[in-house]
Amino acid sequence: MKRALLIVALYAICALRCEAQFLGYISSQSTAQTVFTSQAANATSSTLSNIGQSSHYLTVCNSALNATVSLEASIDGTFASPVTLVSANYGQTGVTDSACHVLQAGGYYPAVRARVKNYSTGSTNVFYTGIGGPTAPVPSALATIGPSAPMACDLGIGPSSVASATTSTSIATGIAGESIIVCSITLSFNAATTTGQVQFVSGTGATCTAPTALYTLNITASTPQIVHLIGPAGGLFRTTAGQTLCIATTTVTASTLIDATFAQISF
């Protein structure tokens, strides 16, 4: 009986004085701000609000834009060596862009900012939102130098015919500060081939002056008339930033027809 009364008394005391431990807010904290309004030139934003967000989103609405929009991070807040988290080129394939897009990146960084670069024409409105979350919204691919974002090759080359014994000719024009990443290549020939090579090189100008060899194929009389080359998530090969991609052939007798996919981005 006494034990039962003691238990009842303890429950009564706890009802009056016991408190639960605070374990945080139920909903994640978020932040939102306008970054650029009718921006019509190269520009760098101020450092965006930091409330501990680990998911980052840029809403980009363009009007006849030809430029690159990026989200950059800095570990020390100085942006002396900014890290590009996500970047998109608009209107740089010959047709300006007048649509809205969302760029997203994951990970916590002490400082982030938005940037417009490689500007040519048009304008853009950029809006930033960020929210705290336990996981990044974009998965990473594994690479030799560490995790990296998988490539999305949304641009095409060809079909383009290259004559036998072509020294070097451009198939994708370089843009300052951007690399060309080739994801897939299909080669075919308009006649029987003889011994020679088809080579992809990068360099400056329309003929890739001072070329650097990127990918070489040996061609023989028994070479299949259709050759498919498909790269991994990181692409088959890439040019140095700003350089043009060219194709060159030795005397293989037949003309070479090329179809390829690639992306052109800033890192």
C-alpha cells in the first residue's frame, strides 16, 4: 500500500515539474533571396545568406540570354579560389535562351555566391533558395581524383563528313573558360578503308593550332564500317578549357562520317 502511494506521488510531482529535452525544430530551416534582376552583363553576387543549408537551388529565368550562370562556394569566405558547384551555359550553341531552369547542388559550405560569366547578349533573373537537409540532392560519381558529377552530354556533332587525309578541322568550337567533354562517337565510312588513323585533337583556332592528341583510332582494311565509342559517366575525353575540338585523318581512302555527343561546361 505504501509503495503504491509512493508511485502515485512521483507521478504527480513529474506532471508538475518534469520537462522534455529539446531535440530541435520539426521543420528544416530555409532561406531565399533574389540574386540578380534583369542582369545583362558579367556579374558576381554578394555572399548568400548562410543558415546552415546543405541543399542549394538557383532558379534562372532568361530573356534571349547567351551566358553562363554558376553557383560557387568558398571554404574561407574570400572566394580567392572559388569552387564551382553547378554551372549551366545558355544560348552558346547559336540559339539564345528564354526559358526558366533550376540548378541544384548539395553540401554545406561556409560561403556561396552566384555568378554570371561569358556574357554576350540578353538578360537573366536569378533567385536562390537553400534548405538544411541530411543528404545532398544530387548524387556523385566516383572518379580517380574523387567524387564528381556525372556528365550530361546534351549537344551533338554531325553527321559531318571528313575527307581522307584531312590535316585538322574543327568539329566543336571552344569557348573561353569552358571544356568540351565528348561522351560518345559513331564513325562510318563511305567506301572500303585502307591503313591509316582517325584522331581527335584539341588546340586553338579552327584548325587546332599546336594540337594535343586526345583519342586515336587505327583504321585498317578490315576495320568495321561502323565504329561505336561510348564513354563512362565522365565522358570519353575532354579538351583543355577554351580549346577547340578537331578531327584529323591520315590517308584512309574513304571519307569519314562522324556523329558525336558532347557537353561544354565550366569547372
